[in-house]
Amino acid sequence: MLAAIRRTLSPGHGIKEAFISGTIQEAAMRLLLFILAIGVACVGIGNRAEAQNYPWCAYYDGGMDGGTNCGFTTFEQCMATASGLGSNCQPNTQYQPPPGPHSTLRVQRRYPH
């Protein structure tokens, strides 16, 4: 720190030059802080993450001890992914359809779970 002050106040670098360079550094720091604040605000305004809400789940490796993937819109899609993996598909008990009107046409399930 002392060496920096000596370099700043050495011949050819008077107090005026030290003040000007300090002001430039301060302005640069303020600009950097402003840009950082804008970046944080943009990230904070973005959409929040939400859990998947699909009607079918694949249960891998025997149910409770294995993994679960509740990202399927149809039973067929779930079974296509689960086939060959020793998995099974069941309705998602946490599924809530989106608000608004829904079609009255109801597709009959293959397995009444």
C-alpha cells in the first residue's frame, strides 16, 4: 500500500494526477456495481422454477427405493420409456390439470388404478 502511494506521488505524478486516477477508478467501480445490480435484477425478475405437473409417472427399480419420473402426458408415452427397464407406470397422484375449460371427451384407461 505504501509503495503504491509513493509511486503515485513520485515526480511526474502529483496530487492532481492521483485525484484524477482515483476518480476514474471510483467511477469504474460505480459503473461495475450498477451493471451488477442490473444483472441481479434481471435474474430476479425471471420466471420461477416449478415442478413438473404431468398425469403419468414411471417408477423405476421397484417403486419406493428407485427413481420416479412424472413427466409423461400419456400412458403410452410412459410405457414406451419404461419398457425394458423393469419399470411400471401409474397415474400421478399429485397431478392437477391446468385451470380453464377441458374437453368432455374422456379416454378410457387401460388399467383402472
